[in-house]
Amino acid sequence: MPYIIYVPNIPQPYVTNDSRIYIDTKQWGWKCESRPFADPYCKAIRHEAEVRFEGERRAAQLEHY
């Protein structure tokens, strides 16, 4: 299930499937929510991230570790 995280001072939301990130951000007091994968809002956010090539950059960053 995707988790949508609204990072303070960042205009676009961050989407992750990692529940640990979701739990941490909830503890920090950030606005977060979980939605079904097929939710139209989730699809729109993922599409915007693909347009900005953010997914490719994240994959490249993970390969460095």
C-alpha cells in the first residue's frame, strides 16, 4: 500500500511503499496518509514523479549503497 508523505517546505508529496518511513514521519508529526495503489490521487502523484524522472534517480541512488 502506498504511503503519501507531505514533507514540510517541499511542494510535491513523496510516495513510498516502505512502512518504516511512514511510521517515522508520523512520529515526527508530518502529514501522511495511506491510500490504495489504484487510487486516482496516488496514480497522479506517481505519474508526476515519473515525468520528473525521480524514480530513476532514486533507483540510481539505491544502487550506490
